Amino acid sequence: MPFEVLQDELDTRAAQGLLRHRYELQSAQGTRVKVNGKPTLSFSSNDYLGLAYHPQLLAALQTGTQQYGLGAGASHLVSGHFSAHDELEQALAEFVGKPAALLFSSGYLANLGAVQALVGRSDRIFADKLNHASLNDAMLLSRAQVHRYRHNDMAHLAQLLGQPSSGRKLVITDAVFSMDGDLALLPELLELCEQHDAWLLVDDAHGFGILGEQGRGSLFHHRDSSGLASPRIIYMATLGKAAGVSGAFIAAEQVVIDTLVQNARSYIYTTASPPALSCAVLASLCLLQKEEWRRTQLWKLVAQLRAGLIGLPWALMHSDTPIQPLLVGDNNVAVALSEALRARGIWVPAIRPPTVPQGTARLRISLSAAHSEQDVAQLISALHELAH
């Protein structure tokens, strides 16, 4: 059989507790979903503010579809750049305090495009070891020399940055680490970039919408309300998590955005996202700014969960975000625990290598402002039952 070697590899993954599966939703995204035909309480979504099925976003999408149709029809640089795209880019740039912004179809494409466009063979990249896979792939695609520093270890990064070199220097980091839920040390990173004349690319996929004043992101989680401002910062955020829609954007100095338009291959050679989605994101931005109660509710639920899970045999990792990882360790045990919860009507995914380091398999509990205190109490009770 021509693909026997592939089947052998799949069988090995299954034996190691590493085989991935898809689950089919038959309902809208939310805290109560229908999965594989069964009603389920979900703690598995990145819809942190509960906006993915908000009526105002649905109405904006419908209006946008009536005005612009469905598909964009071409890439942005051919004939697929609509007035809705342009309006959203301006609104996003203003929202995060940057001169300009550029839309991408996904966060993965944004990271690939930005890193590849900004650095090359004669340059150096410095990357946190726990960065998202899209950043890891981006730095390999760029063909720059790569240095990976220990997670949030500023002394290690300073040592690497201090090595003699020529060419451009780019430090890349998650702002909120997607599998751990902890935060990058952005002020310290910026200080090092200023000392060593480096650029700083911040992936705020899991901070945009929930951190900072009005949910303006991780840059506004630090210092005063004016945010962590520097022309060295190149900011990326996604629009399919807290914002509840789809896509991503890079915000930076105008010269950076102009460079991406000319050189970011994942922007140039990709059909633009449907313009109606930009209409929905514009509606989402209004809600992010006006409805502070969503973030207040989120932090209340985080505190409830952390207090309720004290005493379990599995350690709850430190996290001040809606991402609350329960460290299990063994791959098969993590899968079994996830399946036991699913049998009780609760969906919490098991995350295993290579997404996380070997020996750190975990349950990734994702909280949403749409959860109730009763929902969280149900999860706490089920985990305590399974611990005995």
C-alpha cells in the first residue's frame, strides 16, 4: 500500500495518546452547544466575551452582505479591497494606538507575512520558546538566523541580543501565551529592544478585547492608559477570539504597513476576506468599548474557578487570563480526564505535545463572559468528583 508508512505513524500517535480528533458542532458557538448530537457545556472556545452570536454582529454582517455580497472576489491588491476593509483598518489602528493597520485573513497568515516581509537571511530573530506555532513557522520561513530564549527569561534574551552581529534584529513574542495563559513581560522586552536597536513583534491573539482599558489589548495592560507606546512595536491581533468574528490585523508605523503591502506574501497572494466580516468587526469594536461588564464578569469567573479548584491532584497553572490550564502531565491521563468530563456533558479539551512540551499535557479551560457562575460551579464539581 503506498501510504502504509502514514498509517504506521498514525498508529504510533494513537498509542502515545497524541492522536487528534475533530468534534462536530450542530449549533452556534457559545457556552451551551450541541456537539456530535449531544447538548454540552463548553469550556473549549476562545469566544472570551461571548460575542460570536451577538445579535448586533449578526445584523451588521447581514447588512454588510446585502451591500457588498459574499466573497471579496480577489486579493486586496487586485480588486478585493473594499471600503469596509479600509474603514476597519483605520478603526483598528486608532483602537490600538498605532498610525496604521493592515487586515489579514487569519492570525497565522498575519504572522507569516509580517516576519517574512521584515527580516531575511542576513538578519536575526529572537523568539520566546513558548511562542505560538504560527510565529515558529514564520521565523523558519523568513530564513533569518533564529535564537530562542527561555520562556520570559529576560537575562537570557539580553545575553543573546548582546552578541555581535550585523543586520536587523526582531524579537517576537506572544503577549498572552495561548496554552499557559501567562503574560509576556512587554515593558522589559521593549526596554531590551531599545537598548539593542531591535524591533518587537507582539502577537496579542489572546489579549485583544480582554486586556487593557476598553479591551484595547496587552499594550494597554501595562503602564498608564496611554499604553506601551513605541514605534519599535509591531502589533498583531486576531478578530476571531474575543472580537467574535474572523481574521486578524497588523498595526504599526505607516512605513511598516507599506512594507507589508509590498512584501508580505500571505497578504499579496490571498483572496481578501469577505467585506461583510469587516462590518461585523466594526460592530464588535463598539461593543468592546461600551460593554465593560463583559470583562468584569470574565475576571469574576476566573477568580471563582481558581478558588474552586484548590486541592485537586492536578495543578492549576498560574494565569490571570481566561485561559486556565490544569496540568495533568501524562498524555493518556489527560485524554481520559477530558473524555470523563465529556461523558458528564462538559467539554474541556486535552492539550498534548507537540502543542505543549513533553510531560506537560493539560486540560485547557477557557472561560467566557457568557458563562454563568452555575456553569463554572458545575465544572468545579465534576473535576472534584473525578479526582476521587
